[in-house]
Amino acid sequence: MGKAEVEKKGGANHLAGWEEVFYGLVKAVELIFSGDPDVVQITILSLRVSGLATLIGGALGIPLGALVALRTFRGKTLVVSVINTLMGLPPVLVGLVYYILLSSTGPLGFLRLLYTPEAMILAQLTMVLPIAAGVTISSVSTIDPKLREVAVSLGANPLQETAILLWEARVGLLTALVVGFGAAISEVGAIMIVGGNLLGYTRALTTAIVLLTNQGEFVEAIALGIILLTLAFLVNAILTLLQMRSRSSLFAQIYTREPRLKW
Amino acid sequence: MVNVYKLFGGRQVLKNICLDVRRGEILSIIGPSGAGKTTLLKLMDLLLHPDRGKIFFDGVDTDVDEKRRRLLRREMGMVFQHPALFDTTVFNNVALGLRIRGYPAEEIRKRVEGALSYVGLRGFAKRKVLSLSAGEAQRVSLARALVLEPKLLLLDEPTANLDPANVLQIEETVRRVNLEKGVTVVIATHNLLQAKRLSHRVAFLWMGELVEVGETREVFENPRSERTALYLSGKVVY
Amino acid sequence: MVVAAILTASIVFSTTNPTSTTRSRLVIATTTSTVDSGLLDYLKPYFDKRFDADMTWLYLGTGQAIAVASRGDADILLVHDREKEDAFLASGNGTHRATVMYNDFVIIGPANDPANIRGAGGAVEAFKRIAEAGRSGKTLFVSRGDNSGTHALEMKIWSAAGLDPRERGWYMEAGQGMSSTIRISSEKQAYTLSDRGTWVKLKSALGEALRLQILFEGDKTLLNPYGLILLNPVKYPKINSELAEKFFLFMVSKEGQRLIESYRVAGEQIFFPAFGKAEDIGLPSEEEEVRYWIKRLSENGLEPPPWVKQR
């Protein structure tokens, strides 16, 4: 993809800015519908890496957040602050740390994980986990404490109680996952460092865009960018749909004349 | 077996409570706001531990480990002042207690529908909780407690925020469940007329202390304590 | 409030730094290999002082460097991919081009040399041996895979060997710069083609952590000439064409060529002056160009390098 065209072009003409975006759009449609195997492979890898990272990060982060939110213990404020800080971890830093750990001369080198998709998943889930935990903490903490009492008075054990409250906070948690996914799929620094951008193995949409840009192939780069945006948009659309559904009764209240609740 | 509660001492909010609840009766706890009614009910529901003294439920000492308290709690149902329903359907809210106990789906369905009919909300199962009126919501809350077929029903100012029609509706349901199923009811209220209408016995709680306990008629017509008399006549008591 | 005011003021002042407005700035579009070698850092103080200028450069892939130059986002172009350079001139984007220097490439790989290229007769044969070892599962090759000058040279060698290594299991395309590609090769204990400058620099920085060695070098096919291209001032009126020409003069002058020759990395000479020496390294003659610049040099009071005979 792209190499033959570069040989032909030889770097002569350039297009004005907007033309490139337009041709990028055209090219994106072309690439998607022609099923260009490289593009398909790259897209699937991006989805796989970021998807798994979000799921695993969420599966670990959400229970952690619930635990922190529902228990009182010494140093709770400190833990919450740490988690909030980690939410803003710079991806390149995460990538660098994992690189040092996983490199053959590093402590975890024997795992031979460097330059594999698994390393990319590791790096990204490290970024998603604090996001999931942090949002869970804030969503669960803002649940009406009376609901907690209700759960207990109904005879729930701590595990059941946590499950009930997590379900109650589900919109917030879902948002956390979608935000986490959005951050993961548009991330480039960490996966470039620990993945190596190897064609067919660890090349994702974002790292491919970097490469195409380096090669001066701006039209193709924009095309991939459009594919990336579309993916992010689709995931967000699903969230918005789910959010609307749980609020639909609220809308119905406002726009019809059903009596408003006072509690 | 008699439902017996004996509390000596209690939290700072409550002092030297020594109260007997008789099986099958409706007992009202009256008194001004802040007197400690909610705390008393929470103690009965085993949501709180007394600082001193003991609570007995059906002859069983409740000062045991959390697991056993949970089992005891499952024999009681509590309705709070605010419905505190979960953001989902009416069915799911009422079914929650049953699901916690692990009842099979078919059984749950039958019981929930039964409970909803009992409180006059037949057909409301699929409604979303956010679309209910205040009265409907509180009735769901009641159904949620009743569906568990508790031996003891605790109500903390259940009709405080409702219009008269809903108040009577709920009172009617409480009376029914007491008569038809023999459920013991303890209701905290600052609505004196409600206490008079509903209860067999009345306990007057003031500033954390149990000032007087007795048959409803007795207390209302011949209060033994001066404070009780003042409170009943509508004057604010300090 | 006060803190915000101080911060804003300091930002404003730093961007209107007085020194940068009095000196003329030169922006060179060049490749990652060139920058990584450190040559430009070495030349900068001399050029800056001589012409009272501020020499800066962009760190790009070859393809991007050319794209940037053709948009007029740089003042001058320095790359090492002859085909692309010629196309650039043919399109009229560039007016003058000269070969100013060359460096060489080396084939690096794991110390145990599974493909046994140490004794190969030439770069092409070395590549053939690597392909064979790759096919029998003994080794891997990591390519830049980014259409850079380095990559272009690599592909030329494969094609001369009659091979197309793409989409073979033993051939990986990193799609990154030279340092990253070398590090990947080290992790995977694979072969790769690198310019000597980047290799020496990385090796002296990482030492034992870089588990590779030079296994083949010295073939003429591994020579890598650099072309300096002047952008068309008519087509790009906004560029600093005056200073660009001065840089060109500097690079082909006696002083510039000598500096190029004297540059060392970890004690090794990396670049070799090549102005006026095109035929010597197997390139087509650049007589006309050389004559033009000799004239321009004397007009500017500069000396041509000694090996350029008076034509």
C-alpha cells in the first residue's frame, strides 16, 4: 500500500491543504470498500489491542474503584489522589517504562514480550486501569447513601451490595470504558515504543499514520485518520444511545405532564 | 414465641430504651423530629449496633456475627421515608430482595406480581422508576418490603411526603397486611392522627428517651406524663 | 492573578527573543539519518559564525523531507535518494543540485552470524545468504520499511540479488527511523542495514546492551551519496533563498568540505567529501554544476576544495 505510488510520484507535486483532506476522504472510502488487506489487518489489530486493553483494564479497575469507594480505611484520601493522578499518565512515559522492563536486557526480558501485540495491550491497559478505577470511585461515591442502606436492609452480603451499587452506577462505568477505549485507540507513543510498528504484527492505525506522514504520504495518512475517527465515533455513538435509554423516562417527564418526583 | 425487643441503653441518640414489641401488633413510635425515631428503627432492623444493651428478635440475641445478623435481617422488611429506589424498572426493584436470597425466576415473578397487586400497582411492573409519582414510588418501596414476607415490618415516616389519598392507601395496605398475614408492624410517625388510626399501642419518644408506652386509647386520652400531654395537644415540646 | 500575569509575560518575552530577530534563520529539510549522525550539530557553530545565521533543521523521513520542501516549508533540501532528488529537480521545484558528501552503509547482525555473511564477496551476496538463512528459519532481517533513503538503497540491493523479501516470514518492516530499527534488530537478533553514522553513535551510547556487530562493510554498492538541492526561489518566494545559497556555498567550499571530512563519531570518520568527485564514486558527472559553483564561490570570496581542478 502506498509504496508503488511513492515510486511514481517521486515527491513532486503537493496538494493544497484542503485538497488533501478531501482526497483523504475519498481514499478512506476506497480503502474500506476495496478491503485492502493491509488496512484491514491494521484496523483489526488496533481494535484488538485497544479493545482488550479496555476490557482488562476495566475488569481490574472497576472492582478496585468499587472497593476504594465503598470502604473507609486509613489513607483513603491518598489512594484516591494517587488514582486520580495516574489517570493522567503520559502514554509515552508508560511506553518507556515498559520498554525498559521488557527489553532483553531488562528484568522482564525473559518473557520476550517486546515488540509483540501483548506488550501493546499491557501498556494500554496500564493507562485504562486508573481511568476505570477513578471514574468508578466518583460514580459510586455519588450514589445516594440511602441506596446502600436499602441494599443492606434487604439482606445483601458485601459482594451482593457491591454488585447492586455497581449496577446502579452503570452509566458512569460505561462512560469510563468508552473514554478509556477512546484514549487507547488514539494512543501512539506507548505502542510505538513497545510494539515497534512492525508490519503485519504490531502496526496499528496510529503508528501507521506516523509512518505515512514520515513518508510524506499525507493523503493515505488522512485516510487512516478518518477510519480511526469513525471507529471512535461508532463506540461513542453506542454509549450515547445507552445513556439516552436510561434517561428516556426523565425526558418523558419533562416533556409530558407527568407529575415530577420530589425525592 | 413472642417478638420481644429489650433495649437497655443505646446510642447517644437514644438513652435507656426498654421496649417490648408484641407479636402481631401495630406499634407507633411518635415524637418530634430528631427525637431518635429513625435511629431506633435502624437498630431494630439491625442496621446499627447498640453501644450498650441488647436487642432480642424472636427470643434470639442479635449480638452475633454479621453473617447471622444478615439472616435475621431477612425476616424483617423496612420502608424508609424516601422511597430510595434503584434506577431500573419497578419489577427489578421489588424483585431485588428475592434475587438476593436466590429465589428461582418463576417464583420471583409470581411473588412480585402478587406484591404489586397488593399495594394497588398491578401492571406497573415494566415502568421505569423515574416515571413514577411520589405516592406510586413509596408504594413500590412498600411492595419491595412485603414481597419478602417478613415477620416484622418497620416503617419510618412512610407517608410523610404524600398527599392524603396516598396516605390512606398506604395505611390501608399496612392494616391489611397486619390483619391478614399477622405481620408485626412498627411505624415511626409524627402524624398523630395516623398513629391513632393505625396502631394498637403507642410509644412516645422524646430526646432519645422513651417517655411513655401504652395502649393507643390510654395514651391519647389519659397520658401519664405531662410532656406526652403537651405533645399530643400539639404544643411544641422542649 | 499575579502568577498568571508573570507566566504570560515570560512566555511572550521568550517568543520575541531579540537575538533571533537579528540573525537570519535557515531551515534545512533533511533526514533522520543525517541528523542522528550529529554532523549538522558539528557544522552549525561554524556556519552560524561565518554568516551570522541561525542554522536549524527538520528531523524527517526522506519522503516527508521532500514533501516539506516542495511545499516551501523549508529553505533547502539535503537528502540521500538520487531517484527522488532527480524527480524533484525535474519538476522544477529545485534549481541546483550537487553531490556534497557520501557516507557508507554497513550490514549489522548477531555476533554468531547465522547467515555467515562475514566472508561474503559483496553486499549482494551477503543479502542472498541472509535470505537463504531466513528461509531455513535460522535468522531474521529487519528493514526500515519507510521509503527512506536507507530503505531505497536496501531495496536496490535486494533487487540486484533478484529477490523480493517482502511478505516473507523472516523479513520484518519496522516503519521507523534508523535507531529504532537497530534496536528492534538487537532484540530479535536479526540482520539489518544501517548507515555507519547512526550505528557508531548508537553503539557507543548503548555499548553491551546493543547485541549486534558489523558483519559486512566496504562494498561500493554500500556507498551513500548526499544531494544538496537549492529550492526554486521563483516558485517559493517566501523562503530564505539568500541564506540557502550561502549554505550551499559553505557546504561546497574548502572550509565546508574539510569540516565534513574532519567530523568524527567515537573516533571514526563517518562522512567523506564528494563535491566534484562524482565520477570517483561511480556517479554520473556533475561538471556543469561544479563549474557553476566554482564561479559562485569566487564571486563570494570563498575557496573551492583543493581537489577541484580549475576548469
